[in-house]
Amino acid sequence: MPEDRDAQILALFEAGSPRGLARAITRAESGHGAELVRALYARSGKALTIGLTGPPGVGKSTLASALVKIARASGKTVGVISVDPSSPFSHGAILGDRIRLNEHFTDPDVFIRSMASRGHLGGLAGATGDAATFMDAFGKDVILIETVGVGQSEIEIAELADTTLVALQPGSGDSVQLLKAGILEVADIFVVNKADHPMALQLRREIRGMMEMLDFSGWVPELVATQAREGIGVDELWTAILKHDAYLRQSGDLETRRRTAFAHRVRALVTGEMERRIEPRLLASLSADGGGASDPYSAAERLLAPLDGALPALHGGPATRALPIRASVKGL
Ligand SMILES: Nc1nc2c(ncn2[C@@H]2O[C@H](COP(=O)(O)OP(=O)(O)O)[C@@H](O)[C@H]2O)c(=O)[nH]1
Ligand SMILES: [Mg+2]
């Protein structure tokens, strides 16, 4: 019985057992996190949630490990979530993350968890959001979410986290990728890692150049150079994180962000559930039409018709949702 299982997990969780936390996350990962989130959500909201994104190999896990060390040295408990959005079956990246984070596995005040984000209701916002809620409710002061910067994951992480770090490495064309992907607008802090590389200064100039094209309302992203493997620059990075946290609190932006994050999780659940329910009907309706009997708009209207009573169309509302963009391109 799932209910029994949730009760057992909750009992372990209440007793402060990391096994309770681990099992709660497993429940979320298998798409059964709802009851536990319901039970624990009210206790969340205290942790500082940091998203760490960037291309594979840039040094995110090494940076995460170095940040854990600093957070622990200042007496904070930490949760780390390594998300591999590529596939639930590619354990390669996760293995690398485990090696990089190795030194913290024996610290009882550090909880490290790898998870896949595909195949769950709500994607990253679903299971990862639940995992962050659990770590927060468990009492972790700082939650670090590492996600590979591919596809939409860096935009997604910016919707969930309080502070978003975008890590880049010199000599890789990262800054061009950044412009293309539109993640320039979601970074709170840029990290130029592998600053020992000869092209590091060049990359810093490029980022500054791109920032000059943007108008920022409020917080202007910090740019920190690090050598994560040697621990160089990580103190400065931690200081920038704390500065951003202080800014969020005194400007009132923290509340706004948390509301946006909440809305994002709800949206992901609603659209995920809609997709799940519509898919079988979609195929059925298409075969009933004999394939070409209808046009896509009429077919879509027919599928959406049952929603009309429950959710009357709100005309004049935004057609698309706002992205978590903290800056706009000058002159646009
Ligand atoms: N030269 C150099 N290598 C680094 C630095 N930081 C991390 N690395 C190496 O880059 C590789 C990828 O690091 P990892 O943290 O797994 O990257 P991730 O895929 O972004 O999580 C590893 O071999 C690290 O040792 C650095 O500052 N300088
Ligand atoms: Mg990694």
C-alpha cells in the first residue's frame, strides 16, 4: 500500500533519519511524491536554493563540491541534487558527479543525491522540485541543484532556484552558446571556471560585453572567476551568493521569485497531467477521423471542449508565459 509506505517514510523523516529523506526523494522520482509533499511543504521555505548550470565538463560538480566545503565551514548543512536531464539511463555524468563530490559522502550534514529528470510528471520542476522541498523541510540550510546546461534545463533551474549560477569555460565558444540559448538573461552570477586557461580573460571580456547589451532591473549579475579544482575563487563565489541572497531579501524579490517558482511547479504539474490524459484521447480521435477528416485546429478544439465548462477562456490574458528573465536587451 502506497499510503503505508508514505507513513513509514514520514516517520523516518520526522525522526531525522537521512534514510527517510532518501526514500522520500525516491518516491518523488517514481512519480509518487504528492502525499509527502502535501505533508511536508509547509515546513519548507527556509533553505537557500542555488541552481548551478552550464555545459557538461565545465566543472559544475567540482564547483558544487568546493561550495559544499565553504558552506560546511560556516556551519551550514547542505543538500546537493545532481540532475541528469539527458536520460534516466545515462549514469556516466552521475558517476562523475559522485567522484567529484566524493569527499562529502561521509559528512552526515551533507546529503547528496543524483536524479534523472526525464520521464517524471512535471520534468525538472516535478521530481527535482519535490526533492528540494524535502531537503528544505528536512532542515538543510543550503540546497545546491546541479543541472547539465542542455535544452531548457538552465531556464528551468532559474525558475526553481533563488540564485542561479551559470558556469562557463574559456576556449569553448560558451559565450556564443549562451547568447543563442537565451540564458544570459537568467544568470544571477556568472562563473568563469578553469580560469587557469589562457582564454579566461577573453571569456570574461565577452561576458561583460554581452552584459552591456542588457538592461537590468535591480540586481546586476556578478562575474566570478574560479579554479574549482584548486578551490581558487570559490570564496569570492560564495560571497557573491550571499550578496545576492541579501539583495533578494531586502528588495522583496525573494518573495516574488518564490511565488514564480511555486507557479512554475503548478504549471508543470498541470501541463504534465493534461498531456498524460490527452495523449490516449488524441490518438483515438485521430483514428476516428480517419486521419485526414479534420484540420489540426478543429481537432484541438474538440479535445479541449470538455474544459470549456470547467475553465472558461480568459480573453486578454498572456498567450505565453513569462520566462524567468531578469534582464532585457537594450533598445528592445
Ligand atoms: N583545468 C581545470 N580543470 C578543472 C577545473 N575545475 C574542474 N576541472 C576539471 O574539469 C572536469 C569536469 O569537471 P566536472 O566538475 O565533472 O564538470 P561538470 O560536468 O560540469 O559537473 C574534471 O576533470 C575536473 O577535474 C579548473 O578550475 N581548472
Ligand atoms: Mg557534474
